[in-house]
Amino acid sequence: MARKRTLKLHCPTCRKPVKSKDEEFPFCSERCRQIDLGKWASGAYVISSPLQDEGPSGESDEDS
């Protein structure tokens, strides 16, 4: 009989081990979840925009 695999990762805030079955996954606690949310809200975390390829003359594709 195959056993269920438990994914074990680390909390992104405090780096404590967290199991995928934990209630607060991927965080270890509500506190770490709130800290992470605060970083997103304050702009500490950002998703960068995609890089634009430049043509042979040095102009971006959007300028053409």
C-alpha cells in the first residue's frame, strides 16, 4: 500500500519547518502570514514587469 507523501518546506518568513498538512501552510503561524501580507502591502515584495527585447537599432519592439 502506498503511503501519502507529506511535503516538508520552510516558512517563508521565519524559515521554521512546515508540513504541507499544517493549517497555516505555507506559513508556520498566523503571525508569519500577517508579516508576509504586510510586506506585500508596503511594497517590499514586487512582481517585476517582463523585459522587452530591443531591435537591432536599439529600439524596443513597442516603439516600432
